[in-house]
Amino acid sequence: MPFYETVFIARQDLTPAKVKELANKFTAAIKDNGGIVAKTEDWGLRDLAYKIQKNRKAYYTMLAIDAPATAVIEMERLMRLDENILRYLSIKVDKLEEGPSAMLEVRSKRQKEDKFEVEIEKAEV
């Protein structure tokens, strides 16, 4: 089966639990149509480059999918119908990434740097 990566952004006024529920809904649609969701990554609440439907921020979620095209088409249809989804993008990839995506690596690297800076400040005092 072909591999896909889908990223969707959801409205900022949702709770993180509701965003997780949306991801589970789309995962179920893939599974019902004979596919597998290999990985789900929550990238959190992030600033948008421009306003989308009066929203300045949005929750980003990425799904790594191993499924037939019909399953992805059905998932995208459900995304179009859901009023909480601002945008989505599905791309076909040659293989699925192992480990965390680049977005999560940047976040974890930034957190390590911040923690290191706090430790330096404590040591100086």
C-alpha cells in the first residue's frame, strides 16, 4: 500500500482533548477502509502565518498513514465536512519516517536548550 503523511490544523478554541478526538475519528476512517495509521504526532498550538477564518493560532496534528488511496480520500472528505478543521494537506511519500518528525525534533531541541540555560543561570547565582 502507498504511504501518506497528512497534516491538519484545527481551530484554536478547541481543547487538546477535542483535537485528539478528531485525530481518533480520522484514524478510525483510515482503519475502516483497510489502512493503518503508523504514527500520530501532536504538534500543539502554533501561530499561523496569516489569519484563517479569524483564527491567529491553530492546533497542528500529523498522521503517518499506510493505506489505499480510497481510505485517504474518505478521510479527506470527513475533514472537509468538519467545521473544526481549518486546513489539511495529504502528500504521498516513498517511505514513512522513523522516529519523531522534524517539527518535534526542533521542539525537543529548543526545550533542552531552555533547560540548559536555566541550569547555567542557577549555577551563576
